[in-house]
Amino acid sequence: MQCQKATVQMNGLCNVKKVADLCSVNGFSEAALDKKKHNKPDEVTLSTMEEAYSTILRGLGENTERQGLKSTPGRAARAMQFFTKGYRETVQDVLNDAVFDEDHDEMVIVKDIEMFSLCEHHLVPFFGKVHIGYLPNQKIVGLSKLARVVEMYSRRLQVQERLTKQIAIAIVEALKPAGVAVIVEAEHMCMVMRGVQKKNSRTITSAMLGVFREDPKTREEFLSLIKS
Ligand SMILES: [Zn+2]
């Protein structure tokens, strides 16, 4: 097992430096894999969730038998399974057959990738955009797969900081690039609808690895390209 160290910096609200130990297993780190691939949704899970949603409705003082609510627990359970479908995928599922050898050493950027996720503290949405850049080192990945990686990690219960880091680490592990940059800009409904109720606040997090971290020029190039 081969281990390497990467430093992940979070900007925005928290200015904390974190060091992630990336232990490579078949080219993918355990951190990126989140190996506990959850079981496929089955009828047992679905009915447990349905019952739970009925309980919540009764807790609100609602009549679960009235017409508009009769099918709500089932619909809500299926919706929640969709919102969290990323638990039933791994990074290998998404990237394995889409990594290609290519002698390309210019920056690759995919920006404005739509992202919808659920905050793990309140189970309410946060959503926004993800910008990804990497500097290849003999390997590239199908561009749509970067959006699939975003989709996989965002369709889980998340905090924005971890989401940002997981996307960056997954790309590092799959491509071993010279560097990776990930920026996530999001609005959190738990801030907008409750708590401080700041309607227009956006949270921005970034993970800069390799040359994007070490070389200010590369970082600047990335930042100006995602703004253009
Ligand atoms: Zn929240």
C-alpha cells in the first residue's frame, strides 16, 4: 500500500488547514472511496422511511389520512432516497473506465457544474455551483465524469467543506495529476430559512492540491478562468 500526503486548504468561512492522509488502494484512497457502499434501496428500507415520515406528519399535528397527505410519506421516502442516491455509488463506479492516457499538460477546467445537496445538520438543501480544474500528468478523464463525481458526493448528506475535499481527493487518486483545484459556491437553506436568515449569503469553499497550492501563478490562472 502506497501512501502520500496532500494538504487541503479550506477558504471562505473557515480558514483551517487540514492534512489528509491519502492511502492509495488500487489507485483510489479510502478517504475518497468512502468504502461503505450502502445497500441498494429495498422495500424494507422504503417502508421504514415511510413510517418515519408518517410519524413526522403526526408530530406536526397533521391528519395523515386527508387526501393531500395520503401518499406523502411514500413520496417523501422515495424523494429522500433520490436525494441520497450517491451512497449507492463509488468513485470506481463513476471513473473506472473513463481514465485515458494522454500527453496533454495544459490546464483542464470544467466550471459551473450544478450541485444540489442536503446539509447533514438540518437535512435541508444547499445548492450552487462547482468549478473544477486539474493539470494532467499523462492521464485525463472524460469531462462529463467530473460532473458525475460532483453528483455522487453531493447526493449524500454533506457539509460543504467535506464535499469540496472529497471531489478534489477523488480526482487526485484517479488521475495522479500535477494538481487539482475545486471551488464550491453554495447557498444554504438552513441559513436562509431558519437561524440567521441571511438571504443572499453564499458560502465559498476551495481545495487546492499540488501545483494549484504551491504555485500562485497556476492558482491565479485557474481563478481568472473560472471568472471569465
Ligand atoms: Zn444546515
